[in-house]
Amino acid sequence: MRPADIQQIGEELAVKWQDDSESYIRLEALRRACPCAGCQGERDVLGNLYKGPKRPLTPAAFQLRELRFVGGYAVQPIWADGHNTGLFTFDYLQRLAAGPPESPAA
């Protein structure tokens, strides 16, 4: 499903979907979930994960400066610290908005 509208409201990204449902994602959660290879690492053909050194995130890392649409499938946040390589597909945004999967009851 595609968003009908996306806007920053305070410290959240508000997404209105085509079915009129709404999602809210905290900007800090959005940045920490950045799917780019620099943030999450990347796997080789054997499945080995390669990550660079962990970089501390400054307060500017959580300030959204711009949000660009990429094709008909994703958005690209531009953060105040200059980071701009994460592409968030619309499906990924929906999963982030739903929150972490619940763990089974013990």
C-alpha cells in the first residue's frame, strides 16, 4: 500500500495510507532502523555480515531535514547530520509503524 500523505509532526513521521489508516513513527526510531549498508552492514554471497565501526549518533542524527520520494516504492530521509543513504520502502515503513514483533507468552 502506498502513502497518501507523509508529514513530520513534532518528533514523529505521520503517514496517512491510501486506505485512510494512519501510522506514526518516532524520528529516532526511524533513524535507528535505517536499512542502508552503512548502518546495518551488508552480507556477502555466503551470508557473512560486514559492518563498519559503530558511529555514535549525535542529536542532529534525529533531526529530519527533508523527505524525498524514490520512484513509487520508497522514501529517502535526509538527516541534519548529512546522512541520506537509507531508502525506506513503503512496506518497511508499515512494519516500523507496527512496532517490534511481540514475543510469545511464557
